[in-house]
Amino acid sequence: MRCNDIQKGKAMFIKVGDSEPQIIDVPSEECYPFFQQKVGGYFEVVPFTSQGNPFIAIVNEEGRIYGKEHNELASHYTNIALVGDVLIMNPSDLS
């Protein structure tokens, strides 16, 4: 799977230790509590590009402080060292 395969209204959910991401629906309203539940706390948005296209990773903003485990698969997709469970999605779906 590639980031470019993520359709509008969907996100790639990558749990720590999983070898395959899950494609999940992103709610169109009240998505902030949904993001917090998926990443296990307050979140931050990390922008990145994949094959020239913009994407965002939603991560736990205090993941490093609380010693969350390195997410190897999410780090591979983003080329950024990330910890904890991660959502990857199109930035236009964040609005």
C-alpha cells in the first residue's frame, strides 16, 4: 500500500508493531475526539510528502515524553521517526 492509495475521507491507521496498515473511515464531523482516541491522547499534525504529494501524520504529541514505542512502519511511510499509533491522511480531510 502507498500513501497515494488513501482515498478522500479515509486514513491509514498504523498501530505500533503491525506489519500492515488498516484503512479506516474518518468522521466528517467531530473528528478531533476520534483522532485523540486513535493516537491515545492529545495529537499533533506532522506534514510530509510522498511521491510529491502532501500528506499528514496524526501522532500523539506527548508520545516521546511518555516513552511510546517506535512505529517502524509509520516511520517508513513518512521518512520521519514516529512513535505510538499513527494516522496518515490527506490534509484536505482535516478541515
